Amino acid sequence: MKNIPIPSLWKIAAQPLAKRLMAAAMVVAASATLAGCSGGAGARAPKQLDLGSVTVAPKTALPPNPAIAVPAAASAVLLNETMVVWRVGDAGQPQAYTTYQWVAPPARLITQRVVDRLSLQGAVLQQSVGADFPQVRLNVQRFEQTFSPDGATSKGNLTLQVVLIRGTKVMDQLLIDLSIPAVTQDAPGGADALRQATDQAVEQMAQWLTVALKRK
């Protein structure tokens, strides 16, 4: 084996270490730069969006309703999660914002809004207590922000099916399909449009239900 001077051995041993330290320093510096550019958004929890409380006062004073039950709404699978769903065009693939989410699944938020609104006219229970007890079944079919192909505009789309049941008999049903333009083309703008759509849908349902409950 050929003898190598000690200084040369030090250079051979130190060179890989120096390169590793330099590479590590470059990674740290790059990470710090990216974090500064993004404001640390990647490390933050998604911002919470909510439908708020009932904001639309009844247009007319509605008479009291008998006690009714409003079980948890059924919905499409995506609406059982807290994702804020959007898509481009009605036929586009559903997507979800990464920096925003609902405080609860949309189906649960809408159920609560319905309960809050109907409580203004009478007692509302979360489940039926008798075979002849009227129930309002909700099915949230659509609750999303839909963008135009060029991304210049978007709408909050809500489709809600409401079925009034007494015992095993369907007494009446209503399909509400609303589309509200968003003021801004982002998650908060879409959420505000969906909030308005929910307000209108819940009020339409309350007006319809007042008449439907009177039918025998």
C-alpha cells in the first residue's frame, strides 16, 4: 500500500464532510427563503369557513308549526367532509381548497341552519319520537363553488331536496336549486355565495313547509 502524507489524508477525510455541511446549509437557506415567500402558509392550519347564523328575516310572519323532527341531512360523500369544494364548469372534476375548510361538514351545517330557522315557528327535534310524528328529511345534493372556464367568474351552487314524511308516508317534497354569483373568485367569495344560497333555500323551505304541514 502506498503511503499518503498525513496532510493529504486530512484533505480526503474533510472534503466529504465540508460538502455535506455546505449542502445542508444550502437546504436550510432555501427552506428559509421559501418560507419567507409563502408567509409560512404550508405550516399553518387551514382557515375555517362557516355559514354563520340565520341572517334573513322572514318576509312575512309565519304561523306556528306543530312539533317536527329534522334528522341529520344525507348528502354526497364529498359533503360529509370539511373540504371546500370547487370545480371549473358543471362537468369539471371536483377539487378542494388546501388552505380553507368548513368548520363542520356542509351537510351538518345546513341541517343546523334548517333547525335554527324552523325553531322560530315551533319545536324542532333531532329525531322522530312517534310513528305519526312529522319528519323533514334533507338531502344535500350539491354545495360547491363553480368557476367559469376562464376563471373570471364563479357561483355558489346549492341543490337541496326536502321531503316531508309522516310515519311511512311521503306527504310532500320540494327541490331547491340555487346559484348565487360570488363577489370574489376565491374560497371566501365562494363561501359567501353559498351562505346566501343557504339563507334563501332555508327560507323557501320554511314557507313551503308551513303550507305542507297543514295538509292531511
